[in-house]
Amino acid sequence: MTPSDLLNKKAEVLIEALPYIQAFYGKTIVIKYGGAAMIDPDLKRQFAQDVVLMKYVGMHPVIVHGGGPQISGMMKRLGMEPKFVEGVRVTDPETMSIVEMVLAGTINKEIITLIHQMGGKGVGLTGKDGRLIKAKRLVEDKESINHVGEVDSVDPEILRTLDEGRFIPVISPIGADETGKTYNINADLVAGSLAAALSAEKLLILTDVPGILDEKGTLIPTLSKKKVEQLIQDGVVRGGMMPKVKAALSAVEEGVRKSHIIDGRVPHALLLEIFTDQGVGTEIVA
Amino acid sequence: MTPSDLLNKKAEVLIEALPYIQAFYGKTIVIKYGGAAMIDPDLKRQFAQDVVLMKYVGMHPVIVHGGGPQISGMMKRLGMEPKFVEGVRVTDPETMSIVEMVLAGTINKEIITLIHQMGGKGVGLTGKDGRLIKAKRLVEDKESINHVGEVDSVDPEILRTLDEGRFIPVISPIGADETGKTYNINADLVAGSLAAALSAEKLLILTDVPGILDEKGTLIPTLSKKKVEQLIQDGVVRGGMMPKVKAALSAVEEGVRKSHIIDGRVPHALLLEIFTDQGVGTEIVA
Amino acid sequence: MTPSDLLNKKAEVLIEALPYIQAFYGKTIVIKYGGAAMIDPDLKRQFAQDVVLMKYVGMHPVIVHGGGPQISGMMKRLGMEPKFVEGVRVTDPETMSIVEMVLAGTINKEIITLIHQMGGKGVGLTGKDGRLIKAKRLVEDKESINHVGEVDSVDPEILRTLDEGRFIPVISPIGADETGKTYNINADLVAGSLAAALSAEKLLILTDVPGILDEKGTLIPTLSKKKVEQLIQDGVVRGGMMPKVKAALSAVEEGVRKSHIIDGRVPHALLLEIFTDQGVGTEIVA
Amino acid sequence: MTPSDLLNKKAEVLIEALPYIQAFYGKTIVIKYGGAAMIDPDLKRQFAQDVVLMKYVGMHPVIVHGGGPQISGMMKRLGMEPKFVEGVRVTDPETMSIVEMVLAGTINKEIITLIHQMGGKGVGLTGKDGRLIKAKRLVEDKESINHVGEVDSVDPEILRTLDEGRFIPVISPIGADETGKTYNINADLVAGSLAAALSAEKLLILTDVPGILDEKGTLIPTLSKKKVEQLIQDGVVRGGMMPKVKAALSAVEEGVRKSHIIDGRVPHALLLEIFTDQGVGTEIVA
Amino acid sequence: MTPSDLLNKKAEVLIEALPYIQAFYGKTIVIKYGGAAMIDPDLKRQFAQDVVLMKYVGMHPVIVHGGGPQISGMMKRLGMEPKFVEGVRVTDPETMSIVEMVLAGTINKEIITLIHQMGGKGVGLTGKDGRLIKAKRLVEDKESINHVGEVDSVDPEILRTLDEGRFIPVISPIGADETGKTYNINADLVAGSLAAALSAEKLLILTDVPGILDEKGTLIPTLSKKKVEQLIQDGVVRGGMMPKVKAALSAVEEGVRKSHIIDGRVPHALLLEIFTDQGVGTEIVA
Amino acid sequence: MTPSDLLNKKAEVLIEALPYIQAFYGKTIVIKYGGAAMIDPDLKRQFAQDVVLMKYVGMHPVIVHGGGPQISGMMKRLGMEPKFVEGVRVTDPETMSIVEMVLAGTINKEIITLIHQMGGKGVGLTGKDGRLIKAKRLVEDKESINHVGEVDSVDPEILRTLDEGRFIPVISPIGADETGKTYNINADLVAGSLAAALSAEKLLILTDVPGILDEKGTLIPTLSKKKVEQLIQDGVVRGGMMPKVKAALSAVEEGVRKSHIIDGRVPHALLLEIFTDQGVGTEIVA
């Protein structure tokens, strides 16, 4: 291509983005950030670029991050043994303090730094900051997982306040009950609850798979509630994909327009999902 | 390229635009629209796309249009003979009413329609609407060009009001004095005056040439005041390019950061000027 | 009268206006401007004075103008033959461009100039500006009147924005559909639709007759829906009065408090209608 | 005159008022109310009409009233003897409580009632309400007139707050020092201080004379500072006219555009002063 | 106690107040001020301190005062004989003018002064100021008590306006009908109506008794509607306590959360009621 | 004391607080939180109560916390050896990540929880969140302490945004440069810089000593710049007290009204400092 052709190509791409920019102007997009996109240096940088661009073209991205591997890593460095029961981390008080320290003090701040480097203004929060997430105990009778919680209610005031100042909120999936007791909450479910509370336009859950696959390994582009239930019953959706699908489904049931389970290993997965028609994963509909 | 490569290419281009979006966020860009870009159907559509995109990514584009050929065309259809003295249209009262009718009723509305088709909200104004441009007579002693004026002062209130509502102003180069007498003003000079009054970040003047060329026909990328004066003296800058260079120069002298004379025949010339480093014409500096 | 008596007389008149100023404070008054009041120089000036005064004493006048004779005049100057079918102008694409040019470029600007001369700040709009009026085709099957439209919906945002800045909107009766196709709409019906969309206090339609006359030529001060239908059936209301009566009636049916068909040949007809009890024409009630 | 002529006459008067309405739009007019205009039932009603009209057409009238005769009257009813030293009321604590009671409880409320009857919303204040007027003792050494004060400073916040709500402030000329001690202040001087603190457009002082008269009894239309000093020296300005002239002069010296001493016995004196060129008394210039 | 113990004691008391400050933050508290608290110098000062403190910690206190004894006192000084029929003051026009003068000119201003001395900004109002209270005649057929009124409706706009400026409104229980005719209204009932119109959190009525006592003279801490009716029937609640109980009851019936009849003879009765659990009188519930 | 005496005592204490509440209303108080007050459970709870009370009575407390001991503790648990050179922690990249994790993830969140338990809404920030603190390297030439920084500039926008929403900011002393590189900054100096940037009324530095003591161990109530320099030269002020004194001094030099070094071991030290005249430590003046 001649330099002039290259320029024209560029202009065309920007113009192709216009209808998407118009469609999402002023809309809230909740993003569950995790997996490879949180580990690979290139993907990390690209994720931050995508989020900052979304903010500049008028969307309100809200990021919720996980951090299981890093938590387990730190526990091991401290001589503790991470344990899980049915996929849920056994969270006694000491584990809880490690969880909070790693999520709010390491991972959250790393994301803030990435956004900072791309020219954005991130503000890190846990569900305790600004009393954003009121949590309650998930399982009543197991002492050892005392600090595993679920979202009881969301007070979005702090998010609205930050929004006025053009800040990008980055949220660690931790909540507290009225007494201030801290809870470790599944990040997918936090993302789903926030999307519902904010009447978000979209919930985007980044994963390390192309989307939901059927029993033959083929990507399912769209999933209805009924189909999801079938897939769970058949054991096709299981393990770590369960809370993702549940969060995606409950979000759309509570008013979010669309939920998507997308492949975070694709460079600029967020931009591609937002700015193209084909999408890059599985869409969950109510 | 595979489809996936294409997608990645797209994302890259969007990301390349990010620093430019950040740099111009909230800034006013005054655009003098004219020439081929106002005639060729593709260029017209692309111009409107560029302007609407600029608005969506947070800039405040303000458009000033000309319309000499269309005015002359209508005069001929009405059996009148367009006359010019030293490049200035002889504007008696009857001509003035044709000028106003064609500028405000035909050309302005065509631009509004183009913006409308691209999803934007344009609002057409003359300098009389909202008392935007107070004009005065340009040449005192020639009765025949009684209605040729220049900008006396600008009251930008109507532009600020429209800005709050996310409207794109499109301005016909017509003003009035205190008695309501209407004046036909050179569109380049109106654009320059508005850019100065709005403390614009940029003034972009669309032309049908690659920019200012030196005596050998080579594009001059940057022009200082001194060099401009030299080029005028040498007769290199002359004719219709004179008011463009003057408007560009006086704008930067009154606080506009940069003026550019660019080639409106290049598709998406605005986007290329805004979103690339190389620029697409001649930059005038104070 | 002695000079002092004259002064007192003046003060009395101002004080008599007080209850009307109080009653209409902050209220929207939509005015269909046309006929003699748009031709006679004295009536024109008086109309502009009335509108500016209304604005200053706290009302929100919104003006919709017509322009049939001027359009036909320009068509003839351009060698075209104005045609009408059942009172509706045959509007092919070329006619449409003349209609738009004359309405938006000549008549609208003349009204803006009049308001300007009286110290007000008018802003001229068509239904395309700020996407004010979404139009649709009035008659589906007649190719020749392809561009005759009716109001599909009104987005009053641009009017509210202008209102904040104390501008007086002056509207040409033109709309566009989603594709940007332009339509010529009956000005009486545009005025009625805007009055309804703005929940106006009053719709005032200026005519060149004293009001609605009965078969004996006597002015009918008040007309109910039922009576209107009777008069139409009896052929008493017909021709150009039909859209006026329809607009007036539909406005009150959609929430406007009162519609009036008044005699625009009376000097200061607007002031007299607003600031006196007797009124100056026919009032249409729901 | 025929009824139609009468109507036209009315419209003309309203239109004549337009330039004055434009000139004073958004401007503050401080009015010292007193004398016959506060006693004669017709003048009282006309005064309230004028003030309410001024408010509706966009001015900000601020009223300061006096009340000497009523205070003396109440003192006599209570068996007390009003005393004056050099025109200043001897104000011991008991007298002060009568002054406050009559000004704030009787006269102020009567004015509020008049404004109420004309459809306005008055709010009565003393200088203690909202800490509007900080006062200090006028004469340090005379125990008997302990409570005669002068304006130390003005905090216009309460007036600005009321202005947002379209209320008309009516102020009794009473102030307090930091300890809460109450002072009786000359109403003319309070009006002058408020006009200065509010950067008023006009200070209007209502009197029971045609204005300032020269030694031959001829009305002096305009008075400069120098001329005022001469007239005082010559004993032409003296007695109760002294504080009026002083207040008028000091107001213009502190930034009020014009001060006027006008004849409150003329019906609608305020309207005539505001809405005509000739004026109705003496204008004091800096 | 050592000085350090004293300091700690102080801190503890402040901290004990915290939950009450939180509970009442941003809430409106209407206070009927009267009785001993309006006479005893210490109680007066303490009342003003309490009100100013309430304002500073984020509540919106609104004060309504009475003034029966002072009115009767002034009437006697003026040689008039105060008369009552069934506890209601016979209010002919002359009495009405005394009532207004004493309430608005003496008592109201004394409260403003007290608040001023404690560092607050009070603003005195009657129901006529800002058209706060529209009143109507209480008893239709008795000419002699022509000016005894009741609250017809409340327009709280002036209170909301003052609230923005952090002013404390102090209200004299006087209203006017549309014609401006002034009415003397029972202050307890005015307080109840204002509390209802403002959806107040609390109505506090200061009295000179410990609260409502049963037939044995024991304080009744809580009273329901039914119980109130019983006590009235049994003659236990009677005389001046009747309007207080009625105002308290009707306020809670119209949406006020709690009404209290408290002992104004207790120092800082307001603070104690607000900042402690036990309360200091009788609570009326719906 | 009888119960009634106790009540009165309580009211008196609240009233004593009134002048302090008035004096600090709307003022910013920056608090450096550290030492025993961050360890002892009672002192921690009392600190949070004090801060929440300050917020409710209209002040804007901004908390900056340290955390040296906790950082060293975590380093040891992870098998790392904390090292200091001249009192400054040797901060290589690995140490920096521990510092950030412990400050932002453990200590900050503990303070947020305490505030939460007292009914307040805290929001935890580092200097990277909202780009609050731009940092630069403190010592250029020592590789091993590469990440020890100092404040380069403060952008208080995020603090102003949170202030609108009535949130209490809690800040970890970490900053970043333009590249996103993270720096560990002395908390006292961060507090001093924020106090200056916010034009705070007060900077309060909590310590574990009664204040600055002279060579004989006597508390020095007030210290001037000159005296501070003398004490440093004499070696009386040294070690950890050095940055505190420097921060306190530079804050007052940059416009903070008063800096105080106070004894954080005293229960409710903040309240006592704010709400009493005697103060509880050493005041530093410019």
C-alpha cells in the first residue's frame, strides 16, 4: 500500500467505528477482567488501552477483577495451603486478610497503573469503599469458609460520583456486612450484580476460552436461559464456567441488555466486541 | 489477511487514534468547509462522517461554509450577472438577498442534512441568528458593493448554548450591523474570527490544493508570518489563497494554537489531519 | 391631555398589562406567522416588537412561519410553474429545493432580522436543525408530490436548549425522515404539532380574516369541536382555513390550553390577544 | 376614540415600554419608600403595582422603607414623648423596641400585604435577618441616643438567595452589631448602602416634593457633587432632605449608575421614572 | 476529675451524639417555641444555642413561635382589654394589628437576635412573607373574631429557598387569604401544618409542663390517637393543651415521623430530645 | 449526679462544641494517622469515631496513613530482611510491591472498615488512584532505593469529587511518575503536601509522644521555624520526628493555617484538638 492508501485505510476504520460509538454513547459497560488478559504483558496493555479508549468515546466502563492465582501464590509464599471445596476457596479469617491484601493492594493497583500509563484516571475500590457492596455470608453452616460471601445489595453512589469526574472505577470483589465483617465474593457474580444495579448496557466477562462450546467443541454464538440449563444438566457447562454463565444470565434477567462471555486471549478483545458486529464469543440472552 | 488479522488491524488503528482523542478532548476545532469537499458526493459524505466522529469523541467542531459557485449559479438562473472586483463579489441589495438565500437556505441546509444522515445533530446559523456576528462595511466608498462586510465582533453565546446540547453548529458567512443591515463576508475570514473568539485549538481551512506551494510547486509544510509576507510579495500566494492565508495567520496571532490549510480533495481529510502526525497540508504558525 | 395626564395614562396601561404578564409568565406561546402580517412593513415591525416584548416579560414565544406566495414568486422567476392539487403544492425534488431555499434562506432570515432590529435574539431553524421535526410522506401514492410531508414526531430538545439562552426560535415548516429526505409541511400543522409537543399555553394562528365567520359573515368568538365539524360539513370552513382550524383543534385536543385564529391585519394583534380580555378572533376549544 | 383605537393605543404604550424593559433587564433597583406614597391608599396600591410589574419584567426591585410618623404615633399612644436632636430621633432602649416593633411588625407587613394583593411575593427583612446589615453606633458620646446607628457593612447573601426564588425583599432600616445590639438607622442611608453593596443600576428615593428645588423653587433636573455642596452651604438643601441627598450622592460615588430623588405623590412615580425619558425629579450624578 | 479525665468525658459525650447526628442529618425538625423557654433569659439563650447547633450538624430546624402574653401585655399598655372566647382571642381588626405588630415586630425579632448572638443566621417570616401560609377564617359567623384563621394551604417555596442559603426560618403564626386579609392563627396548628407540608422528621412542641399527664399526674410517654381521644373525652387533655395535642396528632397523620410535647423549662430541652434515647416528654404516634 | 444533671451535663458539652463547629465548618483537616492510634483497638475505634463526627459536623477530614511496622512484618513473613539507610527504607522493586500491597491492601482497608463500622463512608486511595500524587525519585544515585520517592505535584480533583458525595478519603502514601513507576513516600510528607495543595485549615500529625519536647523533656506548646532549626541543630528533634516537623513546617509555609504534632495515644485526640482551646501537643507556626 502507498502511504496515502494507508492513511485512507485508517480513516475508514475510524469511520466504521462511528455507529458503535453512537450506539454506546453514555452507556455503562461492566467488564469482568481476569485470566490470560491479566497475565500476559501485551494483553494487559491492550486491555488498558481498550478501557481508556472506551472512556474517551463516551462510554462508562466499570472493571471488576479477580485474582485467584495471585492469591494462591501469595498464600504459598507465606507457607499457607490454598484449599477449595467445590471450587470455592476455603476462606478463614487469615485467608481473608491475604485475599484482601492481594486483590486490593496488588492486583487492583496494577490495573490502576496500566490505566495510568495509557493516559486514563483509574480509581481502585473494594466493595467496602464508599459502602459500594453490602455482602452476606454465602454458606451459613461451614465455619471454615466463614468469609465467603455473596452480594446482598449494591449502593452505586460512589460509582456515580466518580463518573462525574471522568474516573474509571476498578473494583476488587470484596464486600462487608453492616458490622464491617469482610467477605470474599466471586468476581463474576460481583460483576453481574454491579451490571444489574447500574442498568448496564453490557456485561463482558473475559475468559481464557473462545466462549461457551457445545459437546463437540463448537462455539455457541447465542445462549438462551433454557439452553443454559440444558448445558449445565448435560455437564457441558461446569467448573469455573458455572459462575460466569450464572452471572451473565442473572444480569440479563435483571435488566442488562446483553451479557457476553468472550475470549480474553484475543488482542483488544474489548474493542472487537464493542466495535464490530460479529462479536468474539458467546452472547447470553434472557 | 485472515479475518482475525483484519480484526486486529482494526483494533490497532483505533488504538493509534487514542492519543489524538486525548489531546483534543474538549477542544474547539473551527473548520472552513468549501471547494471540492462541498461538491463531490463521496467527499461530502466523508466530511460529514468526520465531523460527527469528532463530536462523538469529545471535540467541538464548528463549521463555516462558503458557497461562491452556487451563488453565481443561482444568479445566472435568475438572469443576473455575477461581477467581481479584485476577487470580491459586487454585492448590491438584490445580490445580497440571493447570497443569503443560497447560503442559508440551500448550502447550509444541505450540510445539516449530511450531518443528520450520519447520525449527528447539526444546527444551521447565519451570523444574524443569536446575534453571533456583528458586521461592518468592508469598503466605505463603493456603493455597488455596499453589502460586502467584515467581522466587527463575535458574540459566541449561541455557540456555547448549542454546545451544551451536543449540537454541531454550521455557520453561513453572513453578519448584520446594529440596524439589521445584512453583510456578505468572506467565509475564510469568518472562520478565522470565530476561531479567535472561541480560543479554538485549531482552524482547518479546506482547499482544492495540497496546501501552500512554493515557486517550484513544492508543498511548504510550515509557514511563519515572515515567510507568508515574503510569499505574498513574491506573488506566490495570491488570489483566492490570500484570504485563507490571512485568516489562518490572524487566527494564530489571536490565540488559536494552530491553523492549517489542507487539501479537501483527500478523502477524510479532517480525520487524517486530526488523527495522524504527518498532517495533510500547510501549517501556519504565529 | 396635559403631559402629566399622558404620563398617567401610560402608567395605567402598563398596570393593566400586569395580570396578563402574571398569567403567562414562563408559558410557551406558539405563533403561526403568515399573511399580511408578513408582508406589510408596519405589521412586520409590529409583529417583531410584540414577540420581543413577550420574551422580555417572561413568555416563551415560538414562531412558525409559512411562505407560499414567496415560494411561488421565486419559482416563477426561475421559470417554473407552481402547481397545486386540492390546495397542496405539487412538490417534486426541484420544487422542494426552492421551497427550502426560500423558507430557510429568505423568509426565516427576514424574521430574524426584524427581531434583531427590535433588540431580540432570534435563532432560525428548520425541522432538520437539531432534528427538531421528524417527517413522513403525507400521500403515499402520488410521485409528483413526493416531498409533501406531515409531522411524524417532534424532538423539542433544541427548543429547550435555546430557551435557556433567552433566544427566540423561528421555525421554517420543513422536516426530514431518518434518511434525511426533506419534506415540505403545512406551516399551520407544524405550529399545531409544536404547540402540542411543548405543552404550550396558547397556539395563535395569524390570518388575513377577522376569525372564523359564520354563513352570515359574523365572527364566531368560540368554536367547539362539534361546531367545527358542522361548519366544515356545511362548507363554511373550507380552503386555506381548513388546516388552520384542524391545527387549532388538534392542538387543544393534545393539551394546549387554548388555540386562537386571529386577524393578523390588526396592528399589534399578538399584544392585543395576549394583553386584553376581549381577544381578537375565534377561540377554538377542545 | 373607537374601541379599536383604544386597543391600538394600549399596544403602543406597551411597545414604548420595550426599550426600557430591555435596558433594565436583570438590573437591581433600590427604592427608598416613604412619605405620602406610604400613606395615601391609592398611592400605596400604585406603588405595589409598580414594584410587582418591575419584578415581572425582569428587574430586581429592593425596597427600603422608613416610618417616622408611625413610630411617633405609637409612642404617643403608649404615653411616650418622641424627641429629636438635630433631626435624629432620641433612641433609648425602650424607644428602640417601639421602633423595631412598628417598622418590622406594622409597616413592613403592610407593604408585604400590598405586594401580596398585587400578585407578588414579598419577603420582609430587617438588617438582622440573615445578618444583612452590620451596624455600629452613630454618635459615640450621647447615652440617650445609644441605639442610633449607621451601616457598618452589608452582607447581601440573603438578598441574592431571595432573588433566586423571585421574591421581592422589603427591608426595615434596622441593623445589629456583633453582640446583637439593635440600631435604628436612617432609611435613606440604608437604601444608599444597599444600592452600593448590590451595585444597583438605580437608587430611587421617594419624597413628598417634586425633587431638589433651587432657591427660586425651580426643580433642578441634575445635580453634581459640587453643586450639592454649594446648595448645602447655601442652606437650600437642609433638614430631612440632607440624608436623602447624601445617600443619593454616596451611592453614585460607590458605583450605582444613577440616583434619583423623585416625587412620590405622583401616581405610579416608579413606572414613570423607569419607563420614560423625562424622569420625574432630580438626578444626582457622581 | 483530673483535667485529662474531663477532656475524655467531653469527647465521650460528643461521640454519644454521633448516632443522633447521623440519624437526623438532612432532616427537617419543626419546633413550636413558646412558654417559659421564651421568657426566662437562660432558657432563651439555650434554645438559640440548641437551634444553631442543630443547623450546624446538618438538620433543618424551622421555628414557629407564639406570643399570647406579650400581645395581651401590649394591648393593656394601649388601653385595650384582651378578650377570649373558649380560649380563642377575640380578634377584631384593631386587635389583629396589635397581634401582627407584636409577633412580627417584637417577638420574632427577639428570636432572630438570639440566633444572631449564637452565630446563626435567622430569617423572620410571617405566613404572608413569600406567601408561605394561605389562611381562611376559622369561625364564619362571629364578627368579633373576624381575624381568627386557620391554615388553608402552605407554599413551602420560601422555606426551601432559605434552606439553600443555610438560613434558619423563624415564623410568626399569621396568614393571609387571597385578598390579603390577615389572620391570627394558633401557633401550635401552624407548626403542625408546616411540619406536614415539609414532611418533617419531627414536630417538637415546647410547653411548660413535663408532657401529657394522666389523671394521676403521671407522665404518659407515648400516646396513640385512640388514647388521645379518650383523654379528651375524660377531660384530662383540655384548655391550651388541646391545640398542641391536635397539632401533634394531625402532623403524624399527615406524614411527620414523630410529634413530641416536651418540657421547655428543662435547659437545652431540644438537644436532650434530639440527642438522647429517653426523650423528655410525651410522644404522639399516628 | 441525678439523671437530669447528667442530661444537662451532656447538653452543656455539646454546646461547648458549637464555637468549634462554627469555626471549622466547611474547612479541610488533613490527618496523618499512625503509631499507637493505628494499633490499639480502642484508639483505632475512637479515631474512626472522631473522623466520622468531624465529617458530620461539616468538616472535610482527609486521612493519610503510614504503616512501617506492618510492612516490615510482612517482609519478614516472606523471608525478606527490611533494611533502612538513615531512616529511609531500602526499597527495591520487590520491596516496593510489598509496601504497596500492605499499605493499600491491608492497612488502608482496615481504616475503611473502621470508618464503615462508625457509620461513615470511607474511600481508600493511593496517590496513583485518580492520579492524585505525581511522584519523583528522592535520591537519584542509589540503585537500591530506586523506589523511594517524594511528592512532585498533587492533583486534588479526585478529592474534590469525593467531597461532593460526602465520602472520607483515606490515602496510602504511594505515588507514581508519568511512566507509571511506583514510589514509596514518607507519609508525613504526603500529608504535608496534601494539606498545602488543599489549602487545609489544619494538618494534624498523630505521634506516640506528647508533642515536641525540649532537652529537659518538657512539652513545647508552640514552635516557630527558627526554633525548629535550633532544635534540629541541637539534636533535640531527630530521627522519626524529623519528617513530621518538616512536613508540619512546610505545610504552614505553603498556606495551611496551623500544623500540630499531637499525642495519638490520648483517647479521642482528634476531637480534643479540634474541640478544645488547650490543644494536645505542639503547634508549629510559620
